[in-house]
Amino acid sequence: MDIDAGVRQQRDWQLLHDAITGVLDLYGVKDPLRRGDYWLLDENWGRYSQQLEFQSLDLFDGLILNALQDLLRPFPEWYITIRVDVVGKEDQWPGMGVIIYRDRMIDDLNRDCLPARFRDVVFGETQAAETERAAERVRHLMALTQQKRRR
């Protein structure tokens, strides 16, 4: 990463970090010790992502997730990962969450583990749909490659 890109990444990371905190503080309490509703990692690892942990399932709300997605509109290369981190469920529930991009959300929540109110709610598209879409792109590229080889 060149110096300008590194400076821009740090600036954008801080802008998004502050904006995400501003949105989530309207709905819950930020706490790194898992006594609140969410935690937004405070370390910038140089990636174009923000990493959230939702300790309260109440934050998995379409209005909140859409508000977070709106924050990404000016930052096309960025995304937000949200991991379920409910106290007391660490050994009972698998790793799961939602990934928010500027133009889509990938829902990787395991509905079998969640309360009934989440069973029929999908935030964006499922991980299976995303995987199928990626596979379709690969099949398309392979077909194009085959066509070029025949020429």
C-alpha cells in the first residue's frame, strides 16, 4: 500500500468507525467486555473493513443494517462484518453473521439457532445464493475461455 493509499485508508477507517458508532449508539451500548449490545473493533488492521460484534440480537434489524449500509455508499471498496457474539451462546451457536457491502448484504445467520422471530427474516441474500452466484461467474468465465481456445 503506497503512502497516499495508506493515509486515505486510515482516514476512511476512522470516518467509518466514527459513523458506525454514531448509528449504533442510537440503538445500544458499545462495550468491549460483552456487557453491552455491540462492540466495534478499535484496531485498524489495514483492511478495507470494519468488524462488528453484535452481543444483542435486537441489533439485527433491517432499519439498523440499512443505516450501516448507507454509510458505505461513499466508500465502494469497504465492507462491514457483523459477527453474532451473544453471551452464553459461545459453545452452543456456530460462527455466523452478516456482511454488508455498499450494494448488497450477505446473510450467513443460522436460523436453527436463533429465536423464532428470525426464522423467516433474511437480510439481503443468503451465503448459499452468494456462493451460487460466484460459481455461475466461474462457469461463465470458463465457457469464455473454452470459446477462445477453439478459435
